[in-house]
Amino acid sequence: MFGWEFPPKIYGGLAVASYGITKGLSGQGDMDITFCMPKPTGDEERFLNVIGMDQVPVVWRDVNYDYLRSRLRGHMTPELYYDLRNHIYADFSYMHVNDIGCMEFAGGYPQNLHDEINNFSIIAGVVARQQQFDIIHAHDWLTYPAGVHAKLVSGRPLCIHVHATDFDRSRGHVNPTVYGIEKNGMDYADCIMCVSELTRRTVINEYHQDPRKVFAVHNAVYPLSQEYLDIPRPDHSKEKIVTFLGRITMQKGPEYFVEAASMVLHRTRNIRFVMAGSGDMMDAMITLAAERDIADRFHFPGFMKGKQVYEVYKNSDVFVMPSVSEPFGIAPLEAMQCGTPSIISKQSGCGEILDKVIKVDYWDINAMADAIYAICNYPSLFRYLQEEGMKEVAGITWEKVGQKVRGLYENVLRNYK
């Protein structure tokens, strides 16, 4: 399995999903998982075998480096694979190599991200020669080239997991390089797992994939640990708190949250709004809140992680996710676990498995404002969404996801030639 994120070095929903899927699979007892990531911390849980790609020794033989660098600027293709394979030992080296002969990775999302993706894919070929495995599973576009290379080296089938597409991230302004990497990975995949039916349709329609190999596999949540269960819910009888928590980027629709907040605050002043997170639209949202004359009731606490996230959920009376295009969206499920009623956009994949939430179109700020006002002012509605939401999300487990993924693995192995 190839992944770019994994706890405890968490960057976002991709890390949460990678952890949940592997945990759900490992609980089956007869599943051995080797998880390859750029730069582990060493503190990862040991229910799976973790390989740091920055710890794999590498050595090139008889290579024209200028030629090689020029070829590696694209994603892995069969032509590139066959061109390279005669030059590769089981161990090899390449440009940014440290004292022990391993390629260096910054981890995360550095300025030279595409270089790191290419380097990751090359090392995947080494790992594929060294390891014994039945199937390859690559998470998100960053590791699709690695999955393709591992398939070409080993002859084993490839599953890819689509957590998002560039159509979701860019509001239609698709990056052709990223699209090419995504499309190449999908073309070579024997099974494509999508986090929602919404994403499945995007893969079929925009990436021209055979519907027979594309499946929706929704995400889930783990039960809260006692540490998080013990976080108290403050008394908000005099003043309510409404929260947006996530990346402050155009995909997440933060401007619609600000506009809805402005409409609510023209009706009542006993509500505070919180936009927790960071992103390239943060300054614009601060300016917009000031322009709407609601800055005194609007707060920007910054990026949250770990326990802080659940403290924010517990301290909120309403959670809002107004995403323009959300492949899944785990945050509402986490908020519901904490007893916080949620409002989500109809353009969110998690809405396919959630009923005890209020769903509005992301652009319908009137409906969003009405829903916020109603939850904050009608205790019976708050209690219903709180109690029924907690019951609903308790039945959405990673163990069930693991069983579905296992079934898809077995189907691929039965039919793989």
C-alpha cells in the first residue's frame, strides 16, 4: 500500500482515511499490510509494516543523469518503465541522496512536490522487487505513479483509492499535469475505489473509466477515545457558537459561510461564528467579515489538530460544512460523534450515508442561514439532531469499510490475468 499521509504525522482527511482503512483491514486477522510513505516519524502504530521511502537504499548503474532527469519530469508510463528497468539494481541512488545512500524526502507538501512524487514512484519499483505481496493499493494521485510502477515491476494487480480529484480541488480549473497523473493511474488500475458515488461519477464521466471497475467505498469514523469523550460541553444557554473547521480554500466554500453568518447576525446577535483552519483564502475571509460588519462576532483561531479539533466540536452548537465539491468529508461525522448537529452541502459525498443532518446547496446562503438560526433557537431541533446524529454515526465503522475493501481485493484477484 502506498500513501502520502499517515498518523501521527497528520495533514488532513487523507491521513485519517489511510489509518481507518488499514486498521479495518488489519482486524481481519489474515491480512498483512506494508504501508509505504515518504517520511515516517517512527511513532506510527505497529499493526502494519511501515516502510519509509527515505530509508530505502538506492544506487544507479551506468546512467546518463541529464537524460534521466529529463525523463523523470513526467509521470510513470510503460515506455519510461521499460527505458529505466535495464538501469536499475535492487538498490539504487539518485540526486538528493543522504549519507546512507537513501533518497531524501521533505514529507508533506513541499515546493518540489512533483519531484518527490517522481522519486517516490522510482523507489516503489525497488520495494516491489523486495517485498512479497498479492495486491497493490495506492492512495490519492500523489502515489498513483508509484502504484503503476509497482504493477509494471511485479505483475501484481493495482487498486487505486480516489480520495479527491482535481475537479474537486480546482472548481473546474483543472491542472493538466495533475489530471494526467490521475488519468494514467486510473487507466492502469484494475479496481478504482472512490470515497462516494459523487466521486465515482466524476471518475467515470471526466476520466472516461469503465464503470465496471469503479466502486464507491464510503469513509467512516472510529469511536471516540475516553480522552475525547471526557471533553466537557460548555453551557451556551446565553450565546451560541457556529463553527466551520477545515481548509480555508475555494473547494470548502468559506465565503458562503461568512455570507450566511451575516444574514443570521442581522436577525440576532447572540451567536458567535468561528472559522477554524488555515488556507489561501483566510485573508480574504477576514476582509469579507469586516466588510459585512460582523467582525466582532466572527473569530479565526487558526489551524487545529489532535485534541484541539474535538474541543472545537464540543464547544460548538452547530457545525457547518458548505463545500462546493466534497468527495466525502469526514468532519461532519466527527462533529456528530461529539453531539454537535451538522449542516452540510448537498455537494458532499458524506451526505450519501447521512440522514440526521441538514443538507443545503452550498450556494443557498438563505437556506444555510435559516438552518443555523433554527438549530440555535429551537432546543427540540437541536436535541433531535444531536441524539439521532450520534446514533447514526455510531453505525458507520471502519471495520465495515475494511470488509468491503477485502471483497473488492478478492474480486480483483479472481479476475486478474
